[in-house]
Amino acid sequence: MPGNVTVTDVKVVNLRTVEHVGDLEPAWSPGRTMSFDIGGGSFTEVHTDAGITGIGPGMHPMLLDSVKQYLVGKSAFEVEQHAASLNYYVQNLHYQGVAGVDMALWDIIGKAANLPLYKLWGGVKDQVIPYASMVLLSTPEERAEMASSLCDEGWQAMKVRLHHETIAEDIRTIEVIRDVVGDDMTIMVDGNQAQSSGDWQPGVRWNFQRAYETAVELQDMNVFWLEEPLSRYDFDGLAELSSKVEMPIAGGENNPGLKEFVQICEQGVYGLLQPESMVMNGMTNLRKIGVLAELYGKQIVPHHGGGNIGVIAHMHLVASWRHAPFMELLNDPPIGSYKNKFSIMANAPEVDSDGFMPLPQGPGLGIDIDPDLILDD
């Protein structure tokens, strides 16, 4: 490994859109649409004087000058200091912030060490189990059909969005899925009740009684976890719910602070933690939540990482953790197939017929951006 690698430039590189696949109305944002394309978007590049370039998810261009002012001329290896400083100097912009820079720095370190990140972080698993994370709040019949199709393809697990008008329709959704797949798939459920940092959000809202009754019913049907069944900062209610059921209550994707997760663990808010690197400004901070989870005897399954390069970074981290049983992968085909967001990569991993996703074996993140998609400056 080179003794020092100095950052010389940071860029945001735009990508060509090959095809617009379609739009879906995500369960967590009723009335709005989520676009799925082949290609498109952007990615972050961090260049060094050693000829090593790291990549990460796209950062908003308005942050570029502040990042360059801080980072250029500094060692790429000092990720802990950079994470702390960028948290201070640069606005935390969820999904378009400096998480892309932090991932690019780790990519540089892995490339300098000639190791994939999961090995650099001490991991031994060369494959992970992704779960198909649904996008739509759909009918019980359609979700059962989707579950059957995924099961036939080899998927081992799926997560269903459940916040219909009535508990009866929510429970029936899982009943008909179980009728189709039996115990051949692990089923998770997401209530999507913690999207807002305040006391309002669109769609059906759950109170404690609905959350509890839903949890008891799902637990009896061997659902693996119930995710975010109450508002984001109802720590008292979530802790009470967690204490009353054996099934893990999961959450944390929208919680940006390390201290929030300390409180979550100390108070017993969630039994399974789901931090998001694209909210927490990168992998350096996310790795700390992994240690915290282990100290408190909790499992950890990071949120989806934005759908492309962030997923690959999470994949390496999940492979390095002994207490991470799954990896979230947005996959609601055909429009919401994970392959659409992975299309920006020239060597993207794929879910195999046994439901595993093999780790990239190249150094760093181990993936490359398709050069045919890169737009000239």
C-alpha cells in the first residue's frame, strides 16, 4: 500500500439515460411517483496523486465547492477525520450528500490495499442474502403473485409494505403470501410510519393499538420483523411495543445521528437496527452503528443505500458483519427491478438462482461505471 495518497480533485460525473423504464407510486410517498431508468443520474469521483480514483453515489453539485475546499490536498486515508469534518462543514443532504465522497475514499483505500472492502473490514462471507424490498402498496392477490414469482426465481426473502385502510387487509396480504410460498421465504413487513420527522405524513397512520395488534398477528404468521410501525421519534411507544412482542421491531433508516442510535439502543426502541449510509453521510459513520448493535446484542440490516453504488457499499459491510442476516435490495419487478438501478455498472453483481448475491472480488468496491454512459464535461 502506498505510504500516502493525496486527494487532488473531486468531481460529480453525469450519466446518460438510455431508457425510461417507468414510474411507480412508492408506498411510503402516496400521490408521488418514483422514476426507474436504465442509466442516468450521476456518481462522485475522488482523484488522487497515486493515480487511484474512488467512486461513490452522486453528490449534489451545490456541495462540490465546499467538499473540494476541505478535501483537496489531504490524505485519502484519514477517513475518520474527513467524516467528522465534512459533517461539520457540508450540509447533510440525504441521498445526495457527502456519503458519496466517504464511499469513494473507502474505495480508494481498498484499491490501495488491493483488497475488496469486505476483506479489508475483516469479513469472510463472499456472498450475502438480499431480500426483495417491495416498492408498491399493492393488493393481497398481486403481492402473493409477486411472492410466488420471486420464490420461483430463488429469492429467499421479501419485504412487503403494509398500511392499508384496515388491519384485516394487511393481515390478509401476509396470509395469501404464506398460502403461496409456505415457509420457503422469509417475510418482513414495513409499516412506513416513520417517514416524517414531525407528526404528519400522507397515507394511513397507525396508533399504538393498531401497531400492537398488527405485530401480534404478524408474529403468529412467523414474520421476521415489523419495520417502523410508529412515528420516528415515538421512542417510548416503540420501546413499549418492542417489550410486548418477541418479533423484532425494526427501524432507523431516517435517523441521521449517532447519538440517536445510542438512545435507541439504551431505551430498547428497536430490536433490529436499519441505519442508512446515505442519511448518515457514509460508511464511516454507519460502521459505528454496527459496533453499537453488536454491543447491545442486536442484529443490523442497513437500509437500501439508494439503489446503486450505495447498495454495493452496504453489501461489503453486511458481508463483514456477523450480526447482519440480510441485505436490503429494492426489487419490485418489472419496473422496480434492482437491475434497472444497477444498470450504471459495467460489472454489477446479480442475485443467483439460490437467492444469494456474490461479493465483487475486485479491490475497493469492486465495481466500475459503464464507460458508455459517462457524459463529457
